[in-house]
Amino acid sequence: MLSADIASPAWSWDLVGDFRLMWSYPFMVNAFRAGAIVAVVSAAVGWFVVLRRQTFAAHTVSTVAFPGAAGAVLLGVGAVYGYFTLCVAAALVIAALRGGGDREESALTGTVQAFLLACGFLFIALYKGLLGGPQAILFGTFLGITAHQVTVLLGVSVVVLAVLALIGRPLLFASVDPQVAAGRGVPVRALSVVFLVLLGAATAEAGQITGTLLVFALMVIPAATAQAVTARPAASLALAVLLACAATWLGLIAAYYSPYPLGFFVTSFAFAGYLLALGLRALRGLLGRVRVPLPAEEAAR
């Protein structure tokens, strides 16, 4: 979405010229760089989110990203700092609440979500400067991505991926069978807290591309698609990263040539891939039920 007052560029059959023109704008170069960084981190963390069945936690953290960004703008600092501060804080709160019962945890989380969302809209209303409304924060945009923001995203991504690689094997063990992992001496509780912090950082990154309401487009859908295609951890994780990058870059191209929000396109491409994966799995299962006669059976006939 370029602007409400500027018509979107027209697509032509000169694909090379179209891409050269698109990448001649610094904000589009920054958008593709940031998109690649965010896609890789979101897919890697999201793969464990799906495996650990913590999609509700990801939704909770993404929800509080909106008041974090709005509050940072109100205070006169970059929205990126608001994203990371409140998302990581929310992840720590969720980690603290996980010690209680599921019912108490859900009630407290829902209450905090509702209050913080109301605070976010209050911050938007109190802001007296030039702000295009909450749409960009909620549904994503690529216009505000600067070179400094790309640098911040890259720095955070390196830290997140390094920590995830360090705890990857015990985290996989604890995610598949936490009771056996605890019996083998794996620090399941500590791993859960560290992973939730990584989830907060990854959600803050993804929210700047897809918007805070559509974080699942990069955090959950590619990972769910990859795990529907293959059960091999390494292949599934690599496929999730490829799908997230494809959805992000295709979404950026589509948003550049249309007046609609970036988050809509990223979500649509990711969801289309998920539906395709489910269709292929159903077809594979249907073909597997078709019994092929063995040569000995054919000879007996």
C-alpha cells in the first residue's frame, strides 16, 4: 500500500524492468531485506510453536504488540522498541502464569489482552502528530521500514537464531515428550521460559511486516504447512523457512502493485500453501488406500 493519494504502479510484461523499478526505491529494498529476516526467524520459532501446541501463546504475544507500538509512538520513540519491549514482557508474564492451572492462566491472559488492547487504542487517540491510524500497526505496511530498522531486526534475529540453535536439541526432546525429558534431566521449565522469550522477540519482528493481528501468517501457517508435508524435523523446518520467505516476498510484490494492506497478501499466500499441502496429503492418503494387487495374486486369478 503506497499511499491513499498515490496510484499503485502498473504491472507490465517487462518483468525485469518492473523488478528493477521496484528495487530502485530504497524503502522496497529495505522491505525485502526485513521481510527475509523476519520470515526466517518467524518460521524457525513458529515450527516449535506448532510442535509444542503454543499457538495461543503466540496469539497473546502478538496482541500486546499493538499497544506496545502505539505507546512507543506516543512517547516519541520508534515503534520497533515498543514492539520488542511489550512482546518480550508479555512472554515473561505467560511464562510466570504457566505455573498455575490452565483455567486461571487463560482467564488472566484474556483479561490482560483486553486491557492492553484498550490501552493501545487510547494511545492512538492521544497521539497528536501525523499518524495514519492503527491500520498500519494492525495489518502491516512496508513504507516505514528504514535501514536502521533492518539493522535492528538483523541483530535481534542473529541472537534469536543463535539461542534457538543452542537449545534446539533439548527443546525438541522436551517438546515431543516433556515427562521423559524431565526424567532424563532436561531442564524443561527453563527451556520453556527461554523459548517464550524467543517467541516474544520473533513475534515483535513478524508484527512489523504482517501487522499485529496477522502474525500467524508467518509464525504458524508455514510451520503447520511444513509439518503437514513431512514429519522429518530437519526437512520440515527447512520447508517452513522456504514457505515463509516465499509468502513474504510474494506479499511484498503484490502489495507494491495494489492499494491493499501487506498483511492481507502475506496471509493469503501462506494460507493458499497450507490448503495445497492439505489437499496433497489427502490425495496421498486416498491413493494409499487403493490396494495394488501383487504379482502372485494376479497369477492366482
